[in-house]
Amino acid sequence: MITARTRLAGVIGWPVEHSLSPVIHAAGFASLGVDAVYVALPVPPGRVAEALRGATALGFVGLSVTMPHKETVATNVDDVDETSRFLRSVNTVIVDGERTIGRSTDGDGFLSSLSEAEVEPAGCSALVLGAGGAGRAVAAALARAGARVTIANRSETSAVDFARELSAAAGRSVEFASWNDVATHAADHDLIVNCTSLGFSGEGVPPVGVDRLSSRHVVADIVYHPEATPLLVAAASRGARTIGGIGMLVHQAALQEELWFGSMPDVSVMTQSVRRALAGQG
């Protein structure tokens, strides 16, 4: 029941009608027993600064940030941590009185999904496909966790530039691979992570040379609709272990709630809510 004490949180993006965040966070809030509601807030490009001021004026506890606003929010909040500054991307805003604080939970959310699947990134060789916001967050988190990271992107310049930046930040060599060579070299890595949109709604497969995969490989896809993407289905048919995108989606949201309320929600309850919502979408 909404009361005069109910606190507010929401997700800003454009468009945002497709977002599963309200479903996920409603389940998380219920598991925490907090008096709060979470809504989708469509914010057109160019109005992010106004949205942040509005959140502080209305007493929001925090915001989630989705495309295309992650980079813009990073330059408009009052403070960001070292990780968000390096990534130049924020997916979480904490509202502290009149101040807005930016954080990124994407990378740690991905690492949590690996841990849930009992995959240890330290010492492994990881190929990250995509150098956009999600790809950068995942690559940086893997490097921080001790993986040997290679980045491939359809725009090779983006992959080269980020590999150099991450090498300097991580204090270890981060390689880059040509998109045209991915099919040949993907199987040389222990862990392959798709951070592109290929596979969303079942369309497209990243060129990873699936026929060369085997049971020694782990293949992760941050795409969560469908949960069994074409890449994961093909990889599983070769005996590879697979990790779907729901894990990262839920864990990054759970970490947001921990930042807002100081307690970790029930991840299993949040995961069930996502699966029910996706089943309802067919």
C-alpha cells in the first residue's frame, strides 16, 4: 500500500517502456520489506540534467539508468566513484539530499552471475565481444578479477582504444582482436562473453566459430530475451557451459538496491519475477 511515507525510485531511459526494471525492483523491494515504489521514467535526450534535479527535488531514493543516458548521467551527477569515472558510464544514481552520486553496478553484477554459476574468472582467458557501455564494464570487471582479457568490437578503433585504456588502468596487458578474426580465435579463450545486441529477440549470432567450442569453454551472453539466445543454444550443443543474461540483469539490480537501502535483496525472488515477466511476453 502506498502511503505518505512511501519512497520513490525509478529508471530513466529513452525509450523505457520495454524495461523489466520495475518488475525486478518491485520484487526486490518486497523481499527487503521497504516502503518504496519503482517506476519507469521516459527521459528524452537533452533532458537528463533536468531529470536529475527533479529526482532530488522530489526526494527520490535513487535512479537506475539505461540507454542512451549512461554516459550523460556520468557527467551530470555531483560525484562518481573511480570505476564509473573510468568507464565514463553510470547505471545507478544515489540521491543523498541535494546531491546525486553515480555508480556502476554492471561489472560487479556480471561477476556475481559468474560466481552464481561457479565460474572463477581469476587466471582465465576471456574474450569480450563489444566495447560499448556493457562491454567496457564487463571487460574492466574481468580484468580487475584477474582474468586475461581480449576485447573485440565491430569498430576496431573502439576496441583498440579501450584495450589501451584498460591496460593502463588495470596494470596488466589487455589485448584486442579484429572482429573479422573472432571466429578463428574465440576458441583459444576459456570464457567468451557476448556484450553486443546480437541475439536479442533471437536475431543474429556473434561470429565466434561455435563449431570449435567444446566442454572446456564457458560462453556467457548478457542478452536476456530470449534467455537461451542462439549463441548459447549453439554453444551448448558443442558441450560448452553457458550463462544467460538474466543473472547479470538481476545481480546489477540487487546491487543497486543495496546502495539505496543498505541491504541486499533476495536475488532468487527477483530472478523468478523476471522469468515470469519474460514468459508473459512469449
